[in-house]
Amino acid sequence: MKPTSRPIGYWLRHLHNLIEAQFEAALAEDRLGRRHWQTLHLLHEAAQTPAQLDAALAPFGTDGDGTVDDLARRGWVARGDDGRFGLTTAGRTAHAQVAARVEEARALLMSGLTTEQYVETVRVLAVMAGNLESASPTARAESR
């Protein structure tokens, strides 16, 4: 069977499941989930208020409730006097170690693809999503 004989929905779901499994394997050594990684990486970029964290992580679902607490128990995250969460020294070290494994997983995913092919794939998927979003009943009602 040719890969193009399957619909895009099949490939999206199949790829999603494979990415989830690959990340799960990459993060298993530290007993982390994807939400842990997403939170660590966000806090690596900049300290965040709880509301900023919630907003940034919302598109990924609520499966990570308690993630910040878990990272704090590990000594990787602390809340500053300004109320924002940030990485501790141990958290920066953990981020670097986990980032190396995440990069290995991403390199495997990108094997045989150019950066341009990846960017174009993401662009096409974003256009498809936008097409369906604009056609949704909610979008039509909001445009009136």
C-alpha cells in the first residue's frame, strides 16, 4: 500500500501516537511526562506567572495538572517573591540533560527531511487547520 493511499487523518493520528511514544521513552529516565518537559522548557526561556504557564500550556490539554508542584518537589522549580515560577540551578541542569534527549528524539523525527520541508509541512497543516477553524459554526457566528 502506498503511503498516499491513506488519508491525512490516518497519518496525523499515527504520527501523533509515534511522537508521544518517542517523547515518553526520551523522558522516562527521569520519570517525566511531556507536560514536565513543556513546563521546564517554558521556564528555561523565562520565569512565568501561574496564569502565563496555564495559557502557554492550555493547547496541550490538562493532563499536566500538578506538574509545577512535581518539579518543585524535585527542587527544579521555585516561586519567586514576584509570584513567578522559575528554574533553580538544579532545574537548569535538569533542563539541559532532558533537552539533549529531546533533541535526539527530534533528530530521529527529522531524519531524511530538510528544515525547509519541515517548515512547509507545518505551514500546510496550519493552513488546513485555519480553513476548518474559519468554517466552524463558532467562527461563523463570531464573524457576524
